[in-house]
Amino acid sequence: MMAIPQRDTAQTVSFPRFRGRDVPFSRWSAHRFTGRAALAIALACAGIVSACGQSTFPIGLPPVDSARPARAEVVRLAAQPGYENPESARLRAEAVAKRGQIGQALALVRGLLRADPASAQYRLMEAQYLGWLGRTASAGERYRRLMQQNHSDAAAQEGWGNTQLWRGNWREAQAAYASAIATSGADNVSAALGFQRALVAAGRATPAYRQAVDLDRRSGRQDAEVGLFLATIHAAVDNDDAAFALANRRTSDPDVRQRQAAFQAQRLIARGQKDEGLNLIGSYAEAHAPDYNAVVAAGEVFATAGRTREARDYFDRASQLAPERDEALLGLARLARQQGKQRDSLALYEEVVAGNPESLTGWLGIADVAQQLGDLNRAWQALDSAQRVAPGSALVYRERLKIAFREKDADTFYGVLRDYQRAQPTDAWPELWAQKWADAHRGEVNAAALQSLFDPLAPEVSSEALRLFRRHTGMPLQQAVARVPAAPSADLQDAAQEKLGKQVRVADPTVIGVATGYEFATLNDTTGAGANLQAWHEGYVAAYWRRQLGMSVSGEYRTFSRFGQQANQLLLGWDTHVTPQWIVGLDTGVALNGGYIPRWRVGARTEYFFTDEFSASLAVSHLRFADEPVLQIIPGVTWRWHPQWSSHARMYVTHAEPKGGRANTGLAGLFSTTWQFTPLSSASLSYAIGEENASQLIKGLIGEKNFQSVGVDLKWGINEHLSLQPTYRYESHNLFDLHAIALNLQFRY
């Protein structure tokens, strides 16, 4: 999973107070609550959440309405040197909290509480600051006591719901938000959004979206935080045009602007516009250098883009701004894991929990890294600690199921599954895990149960369910995707179906493919001699086996007819992912007969994916013809510059040394652009130009001097298994023109 910023702008939203709502904490306070809630949703399995143990705040204090110290106490304090007016101290606490210096804000509030321990306002501020420090268990305990003393305290109810959401307890969070709404009225937007986040976290994104749309309508479709929440739903299915519009609403709140900037930067990077995204978040962080949250967000965005040095610099700067906070250290831990430095990552997570034993993020991070290191005992111990911090947490249950599934421990798996289902009855994941176990152990997979999990706006859950559904029904991908309920709007419907199709295809563990094709080419003499040139024929049969992000093996047999002379060739290839970014491969081939193709060839190639949208490749081959050796070097780039458009470029550099002749070097270039107008169908236009030096440069042609070529390639995906590919190509050579038509049939399983 890509690293997501501590203040996950892809999920983080909160709202201003609407009429009828009067809470004793600031609008910015609500933002900080929702930031951690969103983080729990976005990184459920990675565990980017924090919590802490119990506090020792006295229980049983009577509720009071006034936030000011008793008059006698004010008189006594005012007589002391250095006395600060309580209202001034409260405002100063809020000001430093807005800069992210929560430890200092908490110290100021606790100073106010020593003078007035019964103040509901100060107690509420203490609870929210504890939550922002990652001590959500302690914060939750304070909210619970406030609710006990005043059952109609909507702010405490909402705060309690936030702490539950941050710890992965969707059921309790929803109950708390519902109570807050019932107490304060339907215009309590931040509580309503909290309720919707719990739905998203449980894999029920469509009802959350419908509720948010209604909320947006009632708020006049102008609120920036509502827009940002809706933008996250659109972004989840890659509907970026709508997402950017929703995330660009005007706001005077600097915290909302920061989250908008981080969200837009992340989406730009996801679209392949890395420089634009990094410039956006970098400029924002530099303009708000004293703001801890802005600096951490910049670190996370740079980490997402693979810019580890800059990301580390931002995290280090953030640690200096607020050393009492965990987010920067957690960012460094995730960065180390991203770089493959598992032991360094584990040490950083250990440092987090040593300083804050309540950090759910830290414990889940330890469990995850320990699994990667093969230390399952340490992973189970970390999950035990995490469950003590957050009883009933879906995040902890998911990690436990992951280990039990990996170890094929049926007793542990079903024990955890039962507890998970009891604790979170509306969560989609327990049912999905149950069906995954049945699939892996030849049990009975319930297709109806899988279909009940389909949610067009929850691609993570739906793609897993869809993959199992197809596997056990044999239904084609397009037909299976049609079983997914319709999304709430036409633009979301198209985007959701395309996203699901992509994710299901990517999730396939292995792919076997077979292809065959035939090309017929007519040649016209352009020398004026009136020669009748014989047609060229070419056919092939190929097969491959590929594992996603793993190894692939291929074989190909080709037959040629050039000017009445036959030739046959056998090619073999192998490649593998060294890392998710690097592919290396080898290929070899031998001529079975025919003198105008290489007797044998051997080569190597590599490709590097800078992003999902841009890659560069290099192939080097040695070809041995009957009377000359040839060295061929082929650099290339592929750029997906739009979700439906991509371009390719290759340069062929060929050096030949004919026996008894003069060595020569030829150059040729190939350029093409592809439009993928459906997930399974595409159209391509290509152009080639260069020199021919007695070697197979472009499309297996052999000749001399210069040539140019223009081609059209259509691919029609009948379904996800079968496609037809007709092509046409025109070539202009020194001695003749060529018109070639071909038909290819490809089968993929």
C-alpha cells in the first residue's frame, strides 16, 4: 500500500458549525478529530492509527456550565506573579494547537484545570488534545466521563465517537455519532460525516456517499469540507475530474486548505503528474513552515512519490517542531519499510510505542513488519498489545486473520472471525475473509454472500469479492461487473466499473496467454522496371505464463516467406520483477532454416517503472547472420499521459560488421500512441523511420537505405479472455512500397 499522509487528505473532512449547534471547542478542533478518523479508514490494514492507555483524571466531578475559575480562586491566582488570565491562556492554547504543537497546548489546558478542575470546557479541550497526541484511549475515557455527567453533551458524544473511529470500532463510533446528532440536531455536520466515515471503513461506501450528497445539498453545495469528503469517494474510483472540482471549493479555513492541497498533490501523483503534485505540496509546506501538520503532509506526499530523501527531511523538520507527537516518527518508519529496510522500520515503530504505549499505529506497524521478517511470535505479541489499546477494533481483527490465514491455522482463524463478526456486525470484511478461507481450502464458496458485498464505490472490498465470485461462477468479467449495483451517478458508474475491472485483472495471481496471427503483404516496384514482386507472408504462434509482479516465461514460433524463400525461427524469453519497479529479462532464438534471418540470437532487457504511468526500457541483443555479426541496442520509453492514452517510443541502434566488408551503423525510430477506449479495447497509430542495414529492425524487414512506415492497430476485446487484433501497415522503401494486413487472435486465462 502506498504511504498515505498522516492527515489523510484522501479521506479527511470535517465541517463548520451549522445553526443550532453550540460546542465548547473550535472548528479547527473538529478538523483534527476527523484527520485521524480518515487515516484509520485509509490505512486500515497498514495500521496508521494511534491510541493510548487509561488516564488518572478524577471521576465523579459534578458538571458545571461555567468555563471560568471560581471568583475566590481568580482573586488568589491574580495576586501571584506571572498570573495569566484564564481566557487569555485558553486562546493561547488554541493558537499553539493550530500550529500542531499539541503538547504545549495540553500543558496550558492542564494548568487551567488545576485552577478549575470542574470546567467542562477545559476538560473537553484536554480530551481533544490527548486524542491529537495519539492517546485516544485516554481521550475516550475523558469523553466517557463527560457523557456520564451530562447525557446531553453532544460535543462529548461526538468526541467519544471520534476516538472509537480512530481505533477501528465502527459499531461504537456510529452509535456515538447518532447520539450526537439526536442531541444537537441534523445540522451537526461533523458528526454526520463521522458516521459516514464509519460506513466507508466498513466497506459500505455507497450509502455513505448518498448521505454526504444529501448533506451537501442541505449545506448549499458550497462547503469545502463536504466537497473534500465527496472528492475522496470519486478519487477511490479514479474519477478525478469530479474529485478535483469538489476538492477545490473556496474556504477561509487554513487547515482545510492544507488538506485540499495534500489531496490534490496525491491525486496528481496518482495520475502520473509527479512534478506538479510535488511542487504543489512543497510550495504549501514552505509557505506554512511553522505548521507541523503541513510539514508532515509534505513528507507523506514525497514518500508516496518515492522521493525518500526529501520525505525524510520533512519528517525530521516536523519532529523538531513538535517532538512530543508521533506522526513524523511513524512516517519515518513507513518510509524505511517502503525502502525495504525492515529492521530499521521495526526499530522506529518500537521507539513510537516506547514513548506512547497507546499508539495503535505503532503496534500494528510492529505486527506488519514482524510478519515480513518472519517473526510471527512478535507479531502476535504486538497485536495483543494493540487489542488492549483498542478492544473491538476491526483493524486488529484484520491483522489477526491475515496471520492465521497465512499459517493455515483453522482454529485460530475461525475464533478470530467469530469475535470480529460479533464486534462489527455491519463490516463487510469478515464475510469476505470467510469466503477467502473457503476458496483457499476447497470449501463451499457462497456466491450469493459474495454478491452481497459488491459496492461500486468500495473497490478494495468489491474487487476481492468479484474475483472470488468469477472464479466460482465462471462468469466473464464484464458480465460479473454488471452484477455490481449501479453507482449513484452516471460518471461514478462508468468510473467504478472500469476501476473494478482493472483491479480484478491486476489481482489475478497468474496469467496464461496464447496468441496466433498471420500477415499478408503486397509489394509494388517503385524503380520503374515493372518487376512483379512476390507477396510476403508471416505467421506465428506464441504462448506465455506470467505471475503478477513476478516471473514470466514465453515461447514463440515464427515462419516467414520473403520473395519465395522460407525461414522459420524459434524464440524463448524470460523476465521477472526484481522489485515492483524493476524488471529484468533474457531472450534467445535460433533459426530452424532460412538464410535471411539470424542463425541465432541472444539478448537481455530491463525496464524501470518510475511511476505507474511512466517507464523506461533498454534491450541489447547480439544477432549472428550467415556472414556477419550484428549488435542491436533498443532504448525505449512508455508514458501513460492520460487514463485512456499512452505513447511509446523506441530507438533501434544497429551495428553490423559484414565479413570482408565495411562496418556500418544504422538508426531507426518507432513512435506510437494508443487510445484505450474501453478496458478491453484499444486503437493505436504508429510511425517508423530510419535506415535498413541488413538486419531485422522494424517488423522484420530486410532491405537497404531508408524507409518510412505508418500503421494502424485495432484491438477488440470480446471478453476478458479473448480479443481480435486486425492491423494495417504501409511502408515506403527505396525500391518498393509495401501494404500489409494482419489478423491476430489472443487468448488469455
